[in-house]
Amino acid sequence: MATIYDRVAALGRPPGRIAAISIPAWSYVPAANEYGGSDRVHALTDMFNDAAEREARARGLSWVDITDASTSGLGSRGWIAADDLHPGDAQYGAWADAIWEAVKASWLAAAGMGA
């Protein structure tokens, strides 16, 4: 991850124009049991996201946490894919909305479009 973030940061984009995105919460999906159970998946996801955020911010990258977006539609149709592991289309849409809201102001400003 550090190598990837170093290379991305070296691209020299204006501040706020590169965003690193968290891993979504997925400890609630039925398939989490196959990966050590809900508590283990939750703990490991949090540990990874904490490290990823720290590394991203150390390089001046924006950080977008999609944890809340990834749980905002729990129980709704299309939230989890038929494989009981991956996000469904509705969840991907929630992520996209959350990411855009987080980066919109800085990206529009950098493009000279205002927020």
C-alpha cells in the first residue's frame, strides 16, 4: 500500500485531487463466516482502514471513508450480490454518492468550476 500511495502521490496532482477510499464494511454479509466470522472481519477491516488512512494522509492524499455508505441500505433489495459476499448495484451507487460528496468541492475548485 505504501508503494502504491507513494507512486500516486508522485504524480504531482493538485492538493485534494487524489482520494484514497476505505474498504467498505462487509462483516455483516453472510459470507463473512467463511473469512473468520463477523467480529474478525470487522476488526481486520478496521485495522486495514486505519493504516490506509494514516498512509494516505501522510502523503497528502484525501481520505474517503465509505463505511457508513456501505451499511446505509442494509436489508434493502440489491444491497448484497447473489454470492452473499460482494456489494450489489445499490451499494455501489451509495459508495459513488458518498465518494462524490467527499471530493466534489476540491475537484470542482481544482477544475476552476467552484463548488
